Amino acid sequence: MTLVIALKWFMGDSEAIVMASDSRVSVGYLTYEVRKIYPIFLKKEQVPLAIAGGAGDTSMIKQSFRTCEKVLQVYAEKEWNRKTPSFEEFEEAVSEIESRLISRFRSLKEMGIEPSFQMVLGSVDPNGKASLYLFDNRGLAEPVHDNPGFAIIGSGFFTGGILLLKLLGYRPEVSIEMDLGILTSFIIDLVSEVDASVGPFLGESWLMRIKNGKILLGPLKEEAYKKFKEKIKVRRELFRQLWKACEELGEEVVYKQIEELLDRMKRSQ
């Protein structure tokens, strides 16, 4: 199984999509590493079109990634003037992908094969509007960009992914104040300690955003990955120390100290 987290991220006046995953696949007693996030470009010009993440049967995920890529590339060439789609154009393409997946999975079920499959597909349009869709094992797509603004798929959803996301206070409207790259990697690392089918965070993280009017889609760089791992280690220890402080000093004292610290920071900015 796996853990893939996709979040809508407010960055200034525009929205972005960050998607991160572990890299572990479990088949019986065998585990191995594999990439679970698939960026989609219009190949020749390297125009960013979308980003996909999958959980479930590896062959079905790869086929579904390829279906997304084919549909989006054809639309880009024939309908979108070889550019990143608008929010509405992407919605139309998602409907086509949905139809193809429904047909594919229906055929599999008729042959007695029950699809083990979930997929997240996201994009950011030229106006900075993010799209995020969650596909289930029937091939049906649910828009989640506005509510709840995120998607978590894989076994890690049940073993702590959603709990940690809520505990750490993520909501799209407050995401501008957060580093979602660290947040997603932190959650994956912690879930991996209680779910053997989820591996630790190894840098599989992609961000689609607008910068200086240009749409960018790229992976987490090696230097950033090293910094993330260091920060995760420190934040884990901070959680322990915070809990210890509450036990020894009381919640009211600790809360007041934190409020005063944050207030001083705001005044100094």
C-alpha cells in the first residue's frame, strides 16, 4: 500500500498544488521502492499540464497515469493551443479521463477482477486557480479543490494521515502561513512508523505553481530534501518537549508563553 497526500496551497495571490508520497510498495512479504507521483507535460515544449498520484495495484496505476497523459496531451494539442489548460478546460478533460477509467474498470469487473485503485489528479491554470480531483476504484472523479481542499489516498489515510493533517491545523485558507512541503513529508514520516506498508519520506514531492506569470511543475530538490529531513527531526523533538512542558508547567502556562512569543514575532516584523 502507500500514502499519497495532495494539498491546495495558497501562495500569495494564486493557488498551488503540492503532492507528496512515500516510495514503498508491499506485495506479500516483499517490499520495494517505486515512484507514485507522475508529472504530465506536453512533451516537446515541456508545458506543464497536470500532476497525478496513485495508490493500489501498480499496473492499474501505471495504466491510469498513461490514460491521463494521453487525454491531456491530445487536448493540449487540439484544444488548448499547446498551453496549460484553464480551470474549465481541465474539468472537461477530467470528464473524458473519468469516462475511460469507468469503461476500463467495468470491463475488469466483468472478468472477475476487482480494481484496487485510487488516484489524485491536480493542475494549476494560467490564472492561478488550482484543480484537484480524487478518483475511486470505479473510475469516478470527485472534485476536492474547494472542499475539503486536499486528498489523501492509500493505507496511510487510515493509519494516521488524515488525523495528523487535522491535528497540525491544515486548511486551504490558512495554508499561506504554512510550509506544506514540510507538512506533507512530516506526516509521511510519522505514518511510516506505525504502518509497515508505508515507507519513510524519501523526497518524492512535486509542486505545481505560478511564478512571475509562468506555470512551473517540478520536484523537490536534493538540497531541500536534506533540509526537510533535518527540520522533521527537530519538529518531532519539539512535539515531545511541548508535551513534557504541558505535563510539568500546565497547559495554560505553556499556551501563554507561546502566545507571547508569537505576539513578539508579529510586532518585530
